[in-house]
Amino acid sequence: MNQTGRGVIGNKPASGTEIIQELGEEHQQTGKWIVYTSADSVFQIAAHEETIPLEELYDGCRVAREILTGRHAVGRVIARPFVGEPGNYERTPNRHDFSLEPRRPNYLSLVRDAGNTVYGVGKISDIFAGCDIDDSFTTKSNVDGINRTNRAPREHRPGLVFVNLVETDMLWGHRNDPVNFHRCLQDFDRRLPDILEALQPGDLLIITSDHGCDRRPSRPTTRASTPLLLAYAAGRNAAGRIHEEGEFGDVGSTVNAWLGGKSPGKRLPGRQIEL
């Protein structure tokens, strides 16, 4: 409030879609930020795009990012722009995440140290605060993300193409909407042959159904072990092997080894997936 010159309303745990309906009109009348949090380590700031310009919202989030560091650092500050009229507000695709810089070494830094290029598709660059990402491609939808993924092996230097299909999690997973989540998975399944066809000899494709963090019953979409992990190397037959009792660090460990990165020893979690 002191650094941006705008007041605050909300300031509580809330659903992002619900709090803009609750406070959107007051926000437009007063110009105050809508501030809220969720079960994650996040600080979210919502603003109507016609009340507060996007760049001012982003600047406000940068101010919060500088404040929310140190001993009680918050993982991400998230800009949540929305549009519409009272009773009919909706969020826009112009979300932006301002994350803490990850510690090094990490699997991205090891992959780059081995001479590989790292491409971030979707909000990957935001999640990693732009660190160890050589090229970033923002996307508006899952379809956009899949199209960009398919082009990457043909258009870019060899390396890691790290993709987040944002709609799956943001629109349906967080809202516990199984019907639309199912439809979203079907849309991806229909495009999977295109992804396989785009693979070059020596490419490795890894698909996970969630990001995996710590175990919290309040967030059913978040768990230390991903509920599904598929790994496919072009020209190899996995013979239906099952990778059991894994964690998300196994993906990083496997990608790092596949691309010739140095072993981090015990400094990083994860074990290689047998391929």
C-alpha cells in the first residue's frame, strides 16, 4: 500500500474466481488492489484491466516480490487480471507469476552447463523466475502449447523443451472439475500422435499428469508423487516397465542424465527412470 499508493481489500484466503465476484465492483469503485492467497505459498493480486492497467498491476507485483523475501519468503507473487461487469467478471490469460529465484545447482542449470539449450513453454519461465531458461514462449491455451512443442524439435537447437499446459491445472484441476478435466485430457490424447511424430532420433518424451510438490490434503491436485508418468524414447521399446515409488525429482534426474549433465550426487532429489 505504501509503495504503490493504492489501498487493499480482501487480504484473506479465497478462491480467485469467487473473490473477484465478491470484491470486483468495490475494486472498480475504489481502485484498491484485491489481495488474497490460497493453500500454496502464493501472494495474489487481482485487478480489473480497465481499472488498473496491466503494466501497473505487474509493477505492483514486482513491489510485492521485493517485500516477500527473507526468512518468510513467499514462493510466488501472482498477477491476476480480470475483465467484465459486476456479477460477471472473468479472469484473462494475462496472468503473470513472479517467483523466487531457484537455488543452484538445479537440474536446469546442470542441463545448461552440459551445453544444452533450455526452452520454456507456457509459464515455465515464470515459475523459475527466468533463471536458466534460454528461450521462453508464452501460450494462451493448451492447444497453443502443444503446437509450440511440436515445432520445437524442428525449429530450435537440441536441448530441453520444458512445457506446462496451463489450462489443465489452472482451469480444471484447481477447480476440481472432472468433466472438463476429462475433456482436456481427451484433447491432449488426440494431439499425442502429432507430438510423437515430431520426435527426432535420440529424443526422450516425458509426460506427467501433475507437477508434484508436498503432500497437502487441502490441495488434491498437489502431491509429492505424480499420479502418472510416461516416458518414451523414439526407437526404443520400454516393454511396459513400471517406475514405482517415484517423485517429481526423478524427471529432472532422468532428463539431466539423458542430456549429459553432471551427476549432482546427493545435492538434488530424484533417481533415473529405467528406459
